[in-house]
Amino acid sequence: MLTFEVIIVFLGLIGMVTALLLDKMRPGMILFSVTVFFLCFGILTPKEMLEGFSNKGMITVALLFLISEGVRQSGALGQLIKKLLPQEKTTVMKAQARMLPVISFVSAFLNNTPVVVIFAPIVKRWAESVCIPATKFLIPISYATILGGMCTLIGTSTNLVVDGMILDAGYKGFGMFELGRVGVFIALAGILYLLFFSSGLLPEARKNTADDEYVEAEPSSYHRVEAVIGVRFPGINKRVGDFNFARHYGAEVKEIKRSGVSITNNLSRVKFHEGDTLVLWADDSFISTWGDSSVFVLLANGKDTEPKGDRKKRWFALTLLVLMIVGATVGELPFMEELFPGVELDMFFFAAVTTVIMAWTKLFPARKYTKYISWDILITIACAFAISRAMVNSGASGFIAHGIIDMSDDYSPHVLLAVLFIITNLFTELITNNAAAALAFPLALSLSDQLGVSPTPFFVVICIAASASFFTPIGYQTNLIVQGIGNYKFTDFVRVGLPLNILTFIISVILIPMIWPF
């Protein structure tokens, strides 16, 4: 029934999606604005609005940021990718076959962004040294991390968000490897697709237009540096000419790479955007000064700049990571509840313990721990819980679900599962994965309730569809990172990613109902 509350929620959601598409401000503030809007109309109580900020899934995401940083600073990731890269002459397929499965495995347990931030510059340098275009590897690296993230509860923040919503709704959450029952099949099919088809679909190397224009004119102590703009860059949406980059960072902007286009003319009139890759002319101090800052997501100067921890530090970090995963997996077993009554040995417990150990053993600088947490993602997640609650409170989710059922000629849950996948996937490509999950979760509840079937298949399809961001660079941060340093165009992602989206869709709608029956 189209009530006043439903209309208010629809207006809020339309405004949210529009603001996200137009990139008016950070997603966290957009979603927070929508929750305040709902609060003003009494659709949310203050308690309901704030519940997401204390949700166990959201806090676990924050802890995993720190754990990923500890592993990154140990130097383990840099050493791993160097051992995987063939040193002799090779082919694109052989090199991808060595890299992609391992990258997927690593990203199943670590935040995808640091994996790509460390791997991408190393792979780019290696590709240049063996005379293979780096463009044949960078998009596949990003896609491999996304595919790996589908296989575990901690592989992506979206899985933890959906799990938190499931628990809030009174259902049993996912186990550590439960999503892997379908995620592994998707990852294997995706990697095989990339091995056999990506090389032909990806472009050859694109020349950086600014490379030859100023090298001779600058002092020899200066060299080319690539910097991907992060969320905390103070010049976002300001013109290059109005923001004194040299005064702030001691470097000069020579080129901006955006959507596969190199901008060198009339730079002073161009506005900085998050995800832009800046080609800078800087001295050796630039990376050491700003490499540990969230102002830039990635810095590369053609040299080794990743952390170089000693061997003991690397092994200690990896041991802690393995113990956390094993502990969270074993902690779900019934006999553990009998051994440790009153202690919930879940992912949150072991992530918290691991984070504290890493801080006290200085695997990451404890005094700077707030720098390594993406606060906007956490605020987005917390507000996603509130928006989902508002859709339920107002009846908007039931109204939409009823409309979807009425529009379907076949009321089969299999058909509606496919419809929910498409809706969630389109939202995740256009806005953000966590916002997509927030919109899709109450629909899943309402659809399963009106059909009288188990909601679990719908929950799983949200996790998969919200992560399967392949055919646009804007849906996932790792895609934005490789777009800049690989000088990819938007159409490159469509050409390679759209078949992968379709492949993921087909496998999901076939396997999910078989593994989790309605």
C-alpha cells in the first residue's frame, strides 16, 4: 500500500541514488543525510538510526582494515608477488596462470585494496621489464581480488554487512566458508575466463602523453611519480590552478589520467576527482613523505616502494592471519561452545584479538592506527543498516517486493532470485556495494516472506551480486585504482567485465537454489 511513509522513503532513496551517481559528496555523508531525513519524519527512531554504528559486522570491517595493514607493512605481500612473477620470457596466459589463482586466494582473507595497491605497481614494472603490456594484467588483478572476496565471510565488507543484517533480522548468520560453496565455483570460472579471453579483449599499452614532454627540462633529481587520489585529498573538486599542489606536496602536476584519457592541455582548468591518477614530477622524498598517507591511495615511481619487513616479521604476520581464520572457523563448531561457555568465538572475537596483538607487536604503527581505517566506508555501512530498517518500518520493501511479484509472469522463486540479482548488481555498478546491499536486503526479506520460502538463497545472491562489480570502473575501488595506472578506458571494463558479470549471474541462479534450497 502506497502510504505517506512509503512515499517519503522512496523520495529519500531516489535522492540518495541521484547524489551517489552525481558524486555530490562522499557516500558516507550521502547515506547519513538520508538517515537524518528519515529521522525527521519519524520513520527511524534515534536508536534505530544509530544501531548500525555498534553492529558487530561494521566493527569487524574496521578491525580487518588494521589487520590488512599489518600484513601489508610486514612486507609479506610484496615478497609473494615477486616470487610469482616469472623472470624469464613468458606469455600473458602463463603469467596470469601463476598470479591470478594466488591473488584470489589472498584476497579471500585480506582487504582487496592493499592487495591491489601493492601488487599493481610491481606487476606493471615487471611487465615493462619483460616487454609485455601491463594492460594485460592490471584489470585481471582487480577482478581476481573481487572473485576471491566472494569465497569467504571476510573476503569483502559486503559479506559482513549482509551477515550483520541477517543476525539483526533474527536468522542464523553465515559461517566463515559458507559463501565459498558457490563463490569457489564462480572464482574458478572467472579465472578460467580471464586466462583464455582477457588477453584478446584487453588493450595494448597506451603511451602516457606527458612522458616525453618535460624530462629533459627538469633537474635530474626529479622523476616521474604516479599518484592515485584518495578520499582525503583536500583538492577534490577544486581546479588545478586554484589548488597550489606544489606548496602542499612539493611536486608538480604534469598530467591527469581519467577514464583512459590523458589530460595535459589547460590543466589549470581541470578539477581534481577522487580516483584520478596524477602524473607528477617530484623528488625522492615525495613517496617517503606521502606513501603512508590516505591522501593518495597508491604511489608509484617505477621503483620498489612497498614495505620491506624482515623475514621474522613477515612470518609472524602471516601466522597471526592463519590463526585468526582457523580460530574463527573452529569457533563456529558446537563443541567450542561447550569448552568456552559465555564466550562467542566468532570472527569479531578473533579479529579483535589479532588487531591488538598486531598493534602491540608493532606490525602497524599503533599511534597512527586511525589512518588505516576507511571511515567513510564504515559510516556508509552503519547508515546502510538504518536505511534498510527504514524500508522495513515504512513498508516500502514490502510494496516493492509485491510489485516485483506482480510484474513477474512466473511467481517461481527462481525467477525472482534472478530479478533480485540483476537489481542488486545494477545498483552496485552504479553506486556502492554496501549501499546496494542496504537496498536489496529488505527486498530479499519481503520477497521470501510473501512467497513463503527460505530467505537464505536471497541473502546469498545479494552477497554475490553486490560484489560482482566488473563492467564499470566506478563500482569498486580496486577497479578505479587499476584504471588510472593502466590508462584504461571505461569501455575496456565493459568489454572484459560484462561477460564476467553474465557468467557470475548464470552460475549464481543455477547453483544457489541447489545449495540452499527454497
